[in-house]
Amino acid sequence: MSGGPMRTGAPAAVEREPRADGRPAGGPYAPPRPPGPRRPPRRTSRLMLPLALALAAAAPLITAAHDARPAPFGDRLVRYAAAAEGEARLRIEGGAVRGYDAESGRTRWTHARDGRRPLTLLPATGHAVTLWDDGLITDTVRDGSAVRWHRAIPGGAGRLRESGARGVLRALDPEARMVAVVTPQRITAYRSADGDLRWVLPARRGCAFAPERGVRHGRAWLLAQPCAGDAAAWPLQVVAVDDLGRIAPHRRPMGNDLP
């Protein structure tokens, strides 16, 4: 019989070619997977339930740990009695500021800071400003419900330890809506409602403010600024300030109203 040898099957290359309808040759047709998120394996699903239960059980512990965090400035504000009529009287007693009832003498609240002691106190309507031995200033609501803000005297802690805090805190208006901190280097004024820094008056070159030497005249403070030698004539060694800053002709203060 003439001709080449008879083939019993198609070559492998021919078997792997796609069919006319587009399906791959050699096996059942598998449609493509539709787009979208795939279901998690059953093992992952079984692990998610215990994890969710564990997180739910730990939530009270997480909340308690958050509430037990120490105050950022070491504040310990404790209220002993509910708010009564009239504002509490204030005084420094030991290492704390104490608010007490004027008639009964009963303590309403105390404010202390860990490892610190208050040096001087400036009571005002609705609030009180305290200066501490580390140069930190706090403003506390008069009923002892909260410490509203903290501010630090720049470079003032060393001087406080050496010469005390007499005259460092000054109310710049009768309601103490503006509070001045007087140090030898500068006078810094804060808005008592929120502790916002409003103005700074540096001492004249060769001179230094004397916080303990100040006289109030109307709505102004006359503060001594003694100078070394002949650095300045004596009229320049006294500075007049009010809640808007240094009193001078044609000044244009920015004001102290809340935004």
C-alpha cells in the first residue's frame, strides 16, 4: 500500500487549539468568575466571631484605662461638696488651693499638682489664677469644676525660687478678664476666658521690671522698670499699662474680645 504511515491520533498542538465556539480544547468549559469581592474562606469566618467577642469584652477595660490616665500637668482637682450659693472663698493651704464656704468653713474643692506647690493666688469673679513653683500658671473655675488652661512663664521658674512671686500676677481690669504676668524680662498678658496670649512688653535694654513695685491708678498699672547706671532717665523707668498693653500716644491696640 502506497503512501506514508497511517496516523492514529491528532498531534498535541492540534488538541490544545481552541474550538470554533471559543472554548478551550480538551476539557469541560469553565465560565469566567464574575467581578466582585470573594467570600472569605470558612476558616477565616470561624475566627472572626471569637475576635469580635473578645473586642466587645475588652471595651470596658479600654474605657477604664482611658479614664484613669493621669492629668497632663499633674492636676488633682477634687470637689467635696455640691455647688452652693455664692462663690467659694479661696486661699492657699499647704500644697493646694482650697475653695471653702465662708459661713460654715466647709471645704468645697481643692486643687493641687503632683510635686508642686502654689505660690500666689489671684481670685476673680467666676475664676481664679494660680502661680506654681515651677512657673506654671493655671486658671480654675471658681466652683472647682475644671481647670480651664495652663500657661508657663518663659524662664520664670528660677526667679520664683529665688525671690518669690510677689506682684507677678496682676489683674488688668476689675473683673480680671485680662491677667498680666510680670517678670524682670517682660510683661505678658493673657485673656482669662481662654488663656490666649494677647500682648507682650519686653523690658527696656539695660533695665528690668520689678514685679513687686506697682501702683494701680484707675484702670492702669504703673510698674517700676529700674535701669542700671544711666541707661535711661527716671521717667523712662516707669511703665504704664492697661488691658490693651502699654499706654502711649496714638497707639492702635488689637483689642481683647473673644472671636
